[in-house]
Amino acid sequence: MSQNPRILIGCPIRSREWAVEAYFKYAVPAAQRATDNFEFTFVVPEGDTATIEEIEKATLHHEVKTSLVYTNEPSREDKRTWNTDRYQELVTVRNRFLTQARELEPDYLLSLDSDIQIHPEQIKGMIESISENGWDAIGGKTFLSMTGKQHPTYGQIKKGHTGAFRRSDSEGVFKVDIIMAIKMMTSAAYNIDYVANRYGEDIGWSIAAREQGLTLGWDGRFTSKHVMKPKDVDVFDLRCGW
């Protein structure tokens, strides 16, 4: 892989205008540590004018290239509702995000959820780990809970299950079955579609990737901040150090 890889960064986003500036604030310098050839892309409802305006403002402020893919999703409150219908919605928009990546053909796609403030060294570290281990995709560390370290963004599937998994906090770099929320993908990985799974669309995608013979890793050396509420955008999180 080139020493100056082309990286596409983004995610589907909806009703997250409060998170946009901080997303760019951390992602831009983290990307610059890895390459000077990166850009952003987002899948966003065409009626979500508040989020679109914030993306446009952040693009100008940080002097980066950003593309938008519009959907006709209905507007809704930014509420974390997890059920079968919501997981199917996420499968649809995340596959539209992958379609955009396939059209742009980056060396790496960083699927970075919109409420994550990425650690300054995480992008560079993930790319190095992929290169060193020959993996097809790698997850970066954050936590899927507001407090505690019981829910890091990886998993090992329990024997005999079709999605249930176990996990514990770690600072290591190792092969895993499931990656979530922060996913650095090679082209082999971003050509795998998301599929529905009762444990979530990231679990469905991870299982589908492994069934196609891909290998997934996780890099726990750097911890990004997962901000779940607007009031917490600038709140110190001891787990990641800012």
C-alpha cells in the first residue's frame, strides 16, 4: 500500500447537527497524521437541513473535500432506538454509504460513526495494523456505553451462536470476529454489504465479511470518545483522556 493512501471518511448521518463540528475537529488532524490524501462523505436525509448546514460549515472551516449523498428518509428525533425495524433502516443507509465508497474507490474507507471524536493517532495506527497483519478491515477502540469499559467496539462470537458475542476491554491488537462503530476497510471489505442481524447491522456485516473469507482485527491502543448526548460534546471522558 502507498505511503500516502487515499482515505474516505464518513458515515450515514441524521439529526446529528450537534456532533458535526467536533467530528471534523478530531477526524481532520487524525487523518493528516496518516496521509494528505483524504476526503469525507456522508449519507444524509435531504430534509435534514440543520445537519447539512453544519457539514457545509465544517467543510469550509477545516478546508477539506466533502461529498453528500441524499436520501428521502423521514426526519426524526435523535433517539437511540434499537429494534428490528431500526436495524433494517441502518442496513439500507449503510449500504448506500458503501455504494458511494465503491464509486469513489479509495484505498481505505473509514466508517466512523457521527458521534465519535477520534483519537489523534487512531487512523494512522489502524492503517499500520492492517499493513502489518494483512487484515482486510480493522476496528478502532471506543466504548458503546456512556460509562464503564464493559462494552468496547469488538467481539468474539460465542460458539454455536449466529451473532451473540463476548468482549472485554483491552489495549491489544488482535484478530476478532466483530468490529463496530469505527471500521477501517480495505476495498475487499467495503465491497461486502451490510445484512440484517438481530444483534445489529455491524454484527451482520462482520459475519458476512468473515463468511467471504475476510479477516478482521481490532486495535485497542488508542481510545476515541463516544459522545451520546449533545451536552457531553466537550465533557472530559477519563476513558480516552479528554
